[in-house]
Amino acid sequence: MRALVQRVTEAQVRVAGQLIGQTGPGLLILICAMQGDGTAQADALAAKIAKLRIFKDEAGKMNRALLDTGGGALVVSQFTLAADTRSGNRPGFSTAAPPDQGEALYLHFAAALAALGPKVETGQFGADMQVQLVNDGPVTIWLEN
């Protein structure tokens, strides 16, 4: 799975103008299931992100994890993270998991992250979503497993 993790002061996602998910201080996680991924990859990525030390401690160093801060997470599916741009000008997405598998792994990832403790809200798989965020830092990290 691939994830783009952003430390945020707030983030929200809307579909057709309706707010469907949001978080205050914490993480916006854009997630994509790749071909060959399974629940083991989703579980491992959820555990990695929950423990990723990208929040400031009392000394101002990135030394605290989401689990340490009590922050929340907004998890949004984004198949375009599978983009292959090695040739031509139009990205290819053939390495992304098929939609039914991608949705199942996206929901499994969100549930696995929530089971670790943070409050998790989600976007809507396959929808045309509008995502707003205030990136804190900015801190943006690419993860793949």
C-alpha cells in the first residue's frame, strides 16, 4: 500500500458540497492499495503511521506519534498515488488494486488504524471529493510497504 501522510491542524473532505469527514489536529492520510496488497500490508501500514514520530515534543523536536498526541486521522482513498509517469505525459494507473479490492483494503486500513486508538474518519471511496487541509509544518511523508 502507498500513503501520503500530512500532519495537519485540521482537514475535511466533502462530496457534492456535503461534509463527510474531518479531523482537528492530527493526520490527513491519502491511501492507495496496490496490486498484490492484502490485509497484512494494510495492518502494517496502519501500525507504522500510528507510531510515526512526526509531532513535536516539548523541545520542539519531531519525537511524538499520533498515539502520543491523542490526535485524529482523516483517511481518504486516492488511487492516483499509483500513478506511473515513467513514459509519456499521461499517468498510468495499472498498478493500483482493482476497485473492489482497493475499497476493501481502504476500509480495512481505516478500521485497523482506529483499532489502535485514534479517532478516524474517512472520505468516500470512488467519489469526486474535495479535500481541504491546513498542513502543519508543513510535514508531508510518503510511505510504501
